[in-house]
Amino acid sequence: VLHLKFYQLERLMQDLTGDLYEHFMEMGLEIHMFASQWFLTLFTAKFPLFLVFHILDLFLCEGKDVIFNVAIALLKMSRKDLLALDFEGILKYFRVHMPKKYRTEEAARELMAAAVSAKVTSKKLKKYEKEYITMKEQEMQQEDPIERMERENKRLLEDNMRLEQENDDLAHELVDSKLTLKSELDEVQDQNKEMKTDLTKHKKLLKDTQEEKHRLEVENQQVKEMCRKELERLETENSRNTVIVTDYKQICTQLSERLEKQQTAHREELSRIKILVKSCEACSKMFDADGKVNLPEPKIDPEKMNPKIVDLQQQVRELELELAQTKLALVESECKTQDLTHSLHAAVSEIQASKNTWFTKTLNSIKEVANTHTGKKEPKD
């Protein structure tokens, strides 16, 4: 049956790819040398899995004749490359380069489109089958049975050796594929484990960061509220002190004007008295040449002093003392205001610094994790 498939494929090549068939004949390349794996393994030996899945879908839908469609499509799409190669190059191309050519989905879809549009009909295949049966019957009638058996035996031995070689190649490829997959699986598992560890660390870091953020927000709100209340208190106290100072200034101004008027009246009264004294001969002796009174200082009895003057002097002293105390309180209030302003700025700076410190710690932690992850990967590469 396999030789019948070879003959049918050979006849299809003669009809559909005549120049390529002639090139194979010139190189001494027979069909079974490259097509045996196609019919025995249904293209699963060398070609990528996604292409094999497409071929199997067509095989299950259309039947076994799909193999010829795919084979003719492969030969047509590789025609230019095959015509430029010699015997060894053609065999290597079928074994190595042709499977690599269809590693992409786009190339696989292009091949399947060419296979579907290939002009391979069941009628034509049945015709080739009849030709093959007739040819074999004629050979059996004309050929010496011993020679035929020897030739058949030789051919079978060659096929057996070739199949054993292909089996060994497939076994080596299978072992290599298993080792590669095992290595890749171990690497992926290690990466998965590292990523899980990193994920756990990042989750913990995120939770700590959120808690720290919440704590800082609460502290920030408390500091803002405290500063707001303190500023309101200081503004109220400052306003009250301003009103008090304004009132005291007004009182002091009034007292100063009143005192100035009294001093002016006293000076006028004193001048009038001096004029009267100078007009008196006896009294004028009490003044010196400069016009100053030259008398011993009389003893002033507080009880005999004018009560109004005493009261006014006492009020002036009290007002001066109260004004000094008010100025001192105002200075102290301004100092407190400055201290609280500095404290507010310091608190805001501390909050900003704590936020920057949190951001810096977070960034450094992420960098350390990334560097650790990179450092673990480098020995494997």
C-alpha cells in the first residue's frame, strides 16, 4: 500500500510539478526517500504542532487523500529552493529547512490554503492506482521470480535500514525535546516560585504602606486642626489686644492733651504771679538776676495740696503703668504668635519630610526587590 502511495505521488508530480520531478530524476532522488515519513506519520514527525493540527482536521473531514494535497502544496511552495539544490541538499532541505519554514501561523495558513486549492481528485488517484496494479502485474509476468524476490528483498532491506535510521533520529529528537522541556519546566517553576515570593512581599509592603499612609493622614488632620484652633485663638487674642492698645492710646492722647492744657494754664498763671511779684519792691528781692526764685524750699504738706492736682498726678502714674503693662503683654503676644508660626511651619515640614521618607523607602524597597530578582536570574543565564 505504501508503494502505491509513492507511485500516486510520483504521477501527481509528473502532472502538476513536471520540472521539479525531472530535477529529482536527474539527481537520482526517489519519492520514498523524502515522502515516507509523510505517509507513515501524517506529517507529525518534523512539522510544528499547530500545522499538524490543521492537517489532522482536514484528514478527519476529507479523508486520507488529503495527504496528497498537503504533499503537492509543500512541493509547490518549496519549488524554487529545491530546483537550486543537489541530492544531499534536497534531502537536508526536506529534513531540516522545510519544517522550519512553517513555524509561524501565517505560513501554516498559507500552506493549508494551497493544499485545499491543489488539483488532486479521487478520480485521478484511482486512475493512478489502476496503472500501478497493471504495471505490477506485467512485471510479475515478465520478471524471473528469483530476481524479483531478490530485488524486493534488497528494497525491503534498504527501506528497513532507512526506517531504522529515521526511528533513531526521531528517538534522539524525542529525548532532546524531553530534556529541553524538562529544563524549561524547571526554569518556569523557579520563576513562578520567585514571582509568588515577590508578590507576597509586595502585598505586605503595600499593606504596610497603606497603614502608614492612613496614620500620616490622621496625624496630618490632627496637626491641621490643632494649628487652626491655635491660629483662631491667637487671632482673637491679637484682635482683643489691638482694641485694648487702641483704647489706651486714645486715653493717653486725651490725658496728654489735658495735661498740656493744664501746664499751659500753670505757666500763664506763674508768669502773671512773677509780674505781680516784680512790681512789689519787697517781693522782688526774692528773685535773683536770672529771674529764678531764691527761697529755701518750702515744706509742702500733702494735705494742703490741691486735691485735684494730686488726683490727676495719681491717674497719670496709673495710666503710664497700665500702658507699660499693656505694651509688655502685646510684645509677649507677638512673641507667642511668632513661636506658634514657627511651630506650624516645622510641623508642616516634618509631615512633608515623613511623606518623602515614606515614598523614598517604598521606591528603595521596590528597587531592592527588582535587583534581587535580576540577580537570581543572571546565574541561570
